[in-house]
Amino acid sequence: TVIGTTGSYGKTSTKTFLQALLSVKYNVLMTPESYNTTMGVVRTIREQLRPTHQIFIAEMGARQVGDIKEICDLVHPTYGIITAIGEQHLETFGSLDNILRTKLELAHALPAHGKAFLNMDNPHLREQAPHLQVPVVGYGLTAGDYRATDLKVDRTGSSFTVTAPDGTCCRYTTKLLGRHVVQNLVGCIAVCHQLGIPLEDLSYPIRMLK
């Protein structure tokens, strides 16, 4: 099973969090460090992917329209997470519309039985969600199918509660600080839960993140 992660920001930390959380149940390989180009993904597959791996997480970076589609054509993701749309690499993209179109290449590459996980706190993604041809799972702090509530941040870390679409909820604590960190974690929790991992099973790996 291949999961793609992309976004103007947050994609690397999301990939790292997701690998740690999914490892509760699955044997997971992710593209290392900033290996987020076609060449980096190919190198990871050739050097590290084994038959024993159950999930491959591919970080997908882009500097121009078509870059993410090229990676998707290579790895054929079933699931995709888009963390945010913002004015990154405007010198090569030329416009925010081009950035949005490029990031959405991941969602458009997913099969009918796949799912796109979108950060619904981002207005650009929230606006695009109804127009996608693939099932969308939204997440965030203010909107989405999976939402973090009762967020508390102090010098020791962050704590928050996530409620799933089926009504189950769980309180989490992490040493990491910041609303953006919690936002990315909620996306990872959503993916894990959709892939059959109970919310409570994610408490320990979230607490151990550094």
C-alpha cells in the first residue's frame, strides 16, 4: 500500500509522524530525509524496499506543474495526504493556482477505492474538497471528519483530544509544541484510524515522538 504526502509545508514532519504511528500495526518504509523528488523516490525503492514492507510512504515535493504527477505515475498511491497550500516556490510555479493544481495532482492520481486526506483548516483545500473525484477524509483543528479539540500547550508539550467520525475519541499528549504540529498529527491519526488502527493504540507512539 502506497501513501503519498505533499503540501507547501508540513509534508516532511507528517511523513515522519505517520511512519511512527503506522508502525504500531504495519511494517512501514518511508522515503528518508528530504528524498522527495522522482530520483529520491526511485533510489529509496531500489535500495530499501523489501517484500516484507506492507506500507510505503512517499514524500512528494514539487517545483513545477507535473512534478507530483510524475512521482504518482511511478508509485501509484492508494492514499494521499495534502497538508497545506501556500505561496512556496513561487519563483518556479509562477502563481498560487499552479501550486494548488500541482499539489492536487496527488488526489487526482488516487484510485476510486483510495482516499484523499485533506487539511480542512487550509481554505484552499477546503474549497477544493467537494470537487475531487475520490473519497475525501478531512482533518484539522477547526473542521474535518477528524478534529482536535481542547488543545493545551505549555512548556512540557501539547495535549489534545481527537474525535473520529464513528464517535470514538482519545486524548493525546506529545512533547512537541505548536498548533501546526497537532494539525499534522491529526492527519496522521486519521490515516491510521482509516487503516484499522484504534485511536487508543496511537497514544504511546504519539507520546514518544521527538
